Amino acid sequence: MFSSAGDILRCERARLDPERDFSSAGDILRCERARLDPERDFSSAGDILRCERARLDPERVFSSADEVVLKFEDGRVRARNVLYDTLPVVVHGNGPTKLQINYLGNYIPNIWTFETGCTACNEGLLPLEGLQESEYPLVLIGIFIQKPTPFVTVFFERFLKLQYPKNRLKLFIHNQEAHHESQVSLFLKDYGSLYQDVRVSGPEEEMDTAASRNLAIDVCRKDEGCDYFFTLDIEVVLKNENTLKILIEQNLPFVAPMITRAGRLWSNFWGALSAEGYYARSEDYVDIVQGRRVGVWNVPYVSSVYLLKASLLRSELTDFDLFNSDILDPDMAFCHNIRKQGVFMFVTNMQTFGRIVSTETYQTSHLHNDLWQIFENPVDWQERYIHENYTYIMSDKLIETPCPDVYWFPIFSDVACDHIVEEMEHFGKWSGGGNTDVRIQGGYENVPTIDIHMNQINFEKEWHKFLLEYIAPITEKMYPGYYTKCATPLNFVVRYKPDEQPLLAPHHDASTFTVNIALNSKEVDYQGGGCRFLRYDCSIEATRKGWTLMHPGRLTHYHEGLPTTGGVRYIAVSFVDP
């Protein structure tokens, strides 16, 4: 029997820690004793009663979950029987209808309302503030790499920033992909010693997904010092560095941070299940994913990232084969077994935690495969490869004008520059620098360079997308009245070396405007170099790595490449709108 703000969150916290005083949160789930069977246990995840101090109708039976919906009133929520158009004060469910009861319990009677938001989400918390590092709970983190995945290096860079004492963390890393072995090895070589313990399972062990997850959980279950098990799939992008602390402070047996996929309604939880036990969209799913309803939600399915109390693994979840099923995939099997044991799964969107990358089109045929992810994972691509100051170009006036109608601004990160250069050198098929060039229309190049075209490494579509997204807006701003679709028959990387091709003779470009991006650093990687515009007797010699020069290609901007006197200089060039 739940009256006023009695709710599932406090019930779970109280059940797991009966010695903790939750009365300050407003009495733990009070019951109308006259109406309850005192022998019956209502504190577990079994039957959930929602009661008001009103006359109860013990004769009322609700035979279908579809007949009961939420009715939002001022400051409270009630259950409405749409079949009889009544407002029952008792809602009782058995079997599959318990999931609907859990859904109703996220709201009734005033757990969450449009006026107040979540009224119980900050009750019964377990604050970590003020603890010494040695007093932090010990967490075993299971990191699972199940398929070729983009931005794995970035995952580990971000993982290192997790705000939690590393000497209170143990790692269980399962990697099924040989493609990622070097990234895992490098992370462990450089940082593995920071953690209390590290256990690694590699592709050579041929352990499948279910077996690896069962094993990881069992390691925590059998470790008397383990307080929590934290699952973190390699696809997860944890932007919130305090995620682990936030989840522990929720003081729930099972809780997950809500993560989504950029630009889509996909998330790591389901709000409902179909009759067959698969995904179904709950009435509130879109509002929760889009942040219009914020709280801690009891849901039937969670995947990818979640926190479990180890005490739960040693009590309700003692079965080793939690992820095994003859008909369900490992994640669905796990959630099915969790529900079968009467354990509530919660997901919180009280803070923004991050997102998940798509692995659908990820290929492993290149040296730096993440470069090809501009379509599938555009947000991650931008964070990795676009200069950190790019978004401030307009507001902070970062565009410089070193010569008339020549604009200079940051575009690529150092990583992008390095990856493009390394990709080209890995491909290795540099042109000979002669006038005959079968790669271009007509087969003759008037002012040849030693270069590799983007289409030779199958990067033409991705490069065009980059120009449309990041160059075109600057072009339209700096050349008012000109709008471009970035038609580019020539996109290429040029290599200048003193003993190969040190310079480029004066010439016009076959373009309306040209993009010229410096891919390495003067006085670090090479000496000399630069670009001179003859009409204006204006030179840019101190080029900056990751910055682009943008200038008209014909008529007014006759220019030359200045001699590279030492090292190797690389630039990426696009002739736009010929």
C-alpha cells in the first residue's frame, strides 16, 4: 500500500538497507493497515498496490493492462480504467501485467507529475562526498568489445577521465575482436598499473558474449571486497565524467544512465515489452528520451551500461548463467532473468550522460577507419577531427585575412591532420609529379604535384561531406551572395620534399575557390614552405597545422608554392566549383 509519496525507489533502498533511516524522506511506503493482509510481503518486487485514503472496492478486478492508463491531474496522477471510465484506488497485477504496474508506479500518486517533476528521485541517496579515497566502494568494471567499433581509442581516453579513485577500481576487459587488440594493449601498457587489478580476455580464448558477461559478473560475485559491478560496452560514449559516482549515489540495486544515439530515438532502455517479450514503445518513451520527462524510471529492459550492487549478485541473482537463453540474445536473456527474480531495473535521465556510437557501417580495411565515420557517427567524428575552436569562428572572429580575399581559419584537429597524412603514406601510391596524369579528365596536368587523390583511398564522399558541413558555411559568410554545393572534381593531398618536389610554380587553380589545409607544422616537421599571391605580393609562410587558407582560384589570385627547404610538408587541397 503506497500513500502520498510512497514509491518504488524508496522501497528498494529500504529493502536493501533496512538499517538505514529513510523516514526523513516522508515515511517508507505507508500502508492502510486495516485494508492489508499483514502476512503478505509488499516490500519486494512482487505485487504493487497504489492506494489512496478512500473507500476501497475489493470486488473490482482489472483483467487487462490495456484498460488502465494514467490520468494526470493538478499535482497528482491517478489510474483510469478506460473500459468503465472509473478512477480505481486499488491496482493489482499478476504475471505479465506487473510490468504495467511498474510503469504506473513511476507516476502514481505523485511520484512524477508535470507540475513537480520527480518528487522522490533525490530521497534515500548514498552521498559519496566527504569520503576518503580508501573509503570509496570497490567497483569491478566490465568493458566488453564484441564487434569492430569506431573510436575505441577515444573510448579509452574518455575512460581515463572517469572521476573515481582508480585504486578502488578493478577491470575486466573482454575483447572478441583482433582488430582492437593493439588499442587494448596500448591502454593497459600505459595505464593498467593505475587500477587495483586488471583481467583481460582476448580473441584467442574464443569466449562468446554470454560467457564473458557471466564470467565478469561471477568475478564480482565471488570477490568479497567487490561492492558494485559496472558494465560498460565499448560503444558507449560517457561524456559525464561523474557517471559512476552518480549511479552509486542513487543507492539502487540496479540502475543505468540513459544514453541515446545522436539524432535518433534509440536509447539503451525499453519502456515496455510486447506480448512476445520484445521491444514495445511505452507512452512516455519519447518524452523520456528527449528529456521532457526527467526522473528515475522503472523499466523492463536495459543494456550497454548499468550498475549492479554486488549484494544483489550474492542474493537474488546467484545463477551463473544470467545471460544464457536458447531463444533470446544475451542482453534480453539477462533482463528476463532479472525480472523473473523480481528485481527492479531503473534508468535515470536526471543528468546528461552520453550517447552510443553506431557500428552498422564500420569497416576495418583502412589504417585509420574512424575517418570514414562522418556519415554514421557525425558527432563523434566532429569531436575527434574538427578543430576545437571551429565553433567559435563566427562569434569570436577567429577568421584572419592575411592577404586580400584570402581567409585563414582553424578547421582540423591535430589528430585529423596526423591520420590523413598517415593514411596517405600507408596507401603509398604517390603520383610521379609529371604532366601526364590519367587520374584527371583529359589526362594532362599543367602544374603537376606529387599527390594522392581522395578517391584513390575511397574517401571522396566523406571529403565532400566535410566540405559541405564545415567549409561551405564559412564560404557563404565570407563571400556574401555566393552559395556553394562544393562540387569538387579534385581533392588531394600534396607532399613537398626538398629532394622530390620542393615548390610549385605560379599558377591559377581550376576552381571558383580553393581550400588549402596545412597538415603538419613548420619548424617541427619541415622548414620553408608557404604560399605567395603574386598580384598582391603577399605571402603566408608561417602556416599553422590544422588551419586552412581559402581563396579564389582564378583571375585575381595567381599564386605559387614557396620552397620547402627541409623535412616533409603536407597539405590537403580542394578545387571547389570549377
